[in-house]
Amino acid sequence: MADRLEQVHKGLGEMQTLAQGVGDLKHLLTNVKTRGMFGEAQLAALLEQVFAPDQYATQVVTRPGSKNVVDFAIRLPGRGDDGAPCWLPIDAKFPNEDYERLLDAQLRADAPAADAAGKALENRIRLEAKSMADKYLEPPHTTDFAILFLPTEGLYAEVLRRPGLMEALQRDMRVTLAGPTTLMAMLNSLQMGFRTLALEKRSSEVWQVLGAVKTEFTKFGDVLAKVKSQTQTVLNTLDSAETRSRAMGRALKTVEALPTDQAAALLPFDSTEQGDS
């Protein structure tokens, strides 16, 4: 029994430590600046997992002449007439107070309070989306939509439950909501699109090289034809010489051949003349 009681006491101590840690985290997230840093850090981690460093940037001014900077922006392939890239703005938002009030009202089964907190959360999301559209969207310097990142799945699921909210943000504000899992799927889809574009670009370069090779191959065929013609001329000359040689051989059949030493005396062999030849 003493051993059991000691184990129970130890378990209670661990529970108290865990509860204290949860309390510290809750206290930490009550600070607006800290929540913002938490959302940005999570967004940065997701981008680092999917994209290369040159495929996105931080603290980007996406609208020419503006001083507003977005947390992150994805650099899309292709450039405008002025050489500037086209950006896809992504900003992290964490309206934790409204979400906590909603959860608290739901736990207390307070329907009026839950309804009021839900509407407050919805209005907050609408304001954040409108702010993003006004500050960061400027086609063709940017895409015609932005991504509002909600750093927890619970918050994203709650916002998604609001009837018509997602569609209204996309239609009126041109802002798409995303939680951690949804954003990861979006980023992977974008990366696959980038790779497809890169492959298409490389394939067009390959076709250009093949076209150049085809042109050069045609020229090479002409050169081969000339070489063949010249070689055929040489062969014809050799055939003619061979024919004449046979004719001379037939004419000389009646002439008696001299012994080798006498022939050498009449036609002396000069090695220097052979070397000069």
C-alpha cells in the first residue's frame, strides 16, 4: 500500500508539473506579440520544409510604392516586364482571445455567449482578410489572392465551421484560409507546379537543341555528299589508270623480259628520288 501511495503521489506531482507547463504556455500566448511570433515561426518552418531559400522571401513589400510588408511571400516563376517577380503573399494571424472566449462559452454550455464569441471571431477574421487584401494584393505584381495562415488546427476548424465564411473571404477579399495541414498541402502543390514548369522549360530547350542538331545534320549530309563525289572521281581515275595498265601489259606480252640485273642496269634504282617522291 505504501508503494502504491508513493506512486500515486509521484503521479500527482507530474500532473501538477504538466498543469503548470500548460498554464505557462497559456500565459505566454496571451501576449499578442508572442502569439504573432509563434504563428510566424510555424509558418517559416512549413515554408522551409517545402521550398528552397530562393523560392520565397520574408518581410516583402508586394505593392510598389507601399511601406506595408507581408510576413512571407512565395516567389512565383516568371518575371514581369520590369524584371520584378510575381509574389504570393502569406500572413500568419492568431486571434486567440476570441477563440478562447468561444471555447469557454461552449464548455459552460452558454449558447448566447458562444454565439456572440463566434460572431466576434468571424468578424475578426473578416477584418484581417480585408487588411491583407488592401495592404498586399496588387496584380500583376502579386497573385490575385493571398493566404491567411491560422497556426492551430482547432482555430482553423472553428473558422471553417462558420457558414459561408470561407467562400465570402475568397469571393470578396480574395483571401484563402489555411491551417497547418492545409497549408502544407498547398505548398506541396505549388512546388509540384514549379517542378512541372521547370521540366517544361528544360524540354523546350531540348527541342531547340534537337532542332539545331537537325540543321547541322543536314549540312553534314551535304558535306558527305561532296566527299562521296570527290571519292568517286578518285575511284574513276584509279579505274582508268588500271585499265590503261592492263592495256600496256597486253601490249608488252610480245616483248621478252630482261634478266633482273640487266633491267637494274638500264633502270637504276635511286633511293633519294623515291624519298623525294
